[in-house]
Amino acid sequence: MRFFRDLIAAGPNNHEYHRAIARAPIRDLLPQVRQPLLALAGELDTLRHGSIQAADLAPQGRSVNIENGGGARVDRTTAALS
């Protein structure tokens, strides 16, 4: 798939890595995940909502809230794609 190529090509460029991850068709793939999925999300995380949605889409998904967790800086590319 194209997004795997993009991940490899990103190398040390963090913003390109985030852009490639954001393009991954994860919403379509999560219902097919056969293993348990644990999504950890700090209540201050910018992308918390997406982590919870991912856990909800996986058949054996579970999300855990980390009280007072998160709040790390998210680069502009990731924020624009979320």
C-alpha cells in the first residue's frame, strides 16, 4: 500500500511520518483487527478523540484514560490532519 512506502520514505522527518500515518486507511482496517487493541489516551492529549474512536472500531478494542496525561506538543501537520 502507498502509505507504507510513505512511512519508509519519511525516515527521520517527523512531520512526513505523521502525514503518512494520517493517510493510512485505518478506519477501514480496525474492524478487521483480530488481536486485542489497547488505546492509551491522556485527558490532555490533542488526539485523544481519535484514540477512543480507534478502540471503539476494533472488535476487541479498549481505551484507557490517563488522568492529567498528555498535552504534548503536536506538530502542525498532525494537528491539521486530525
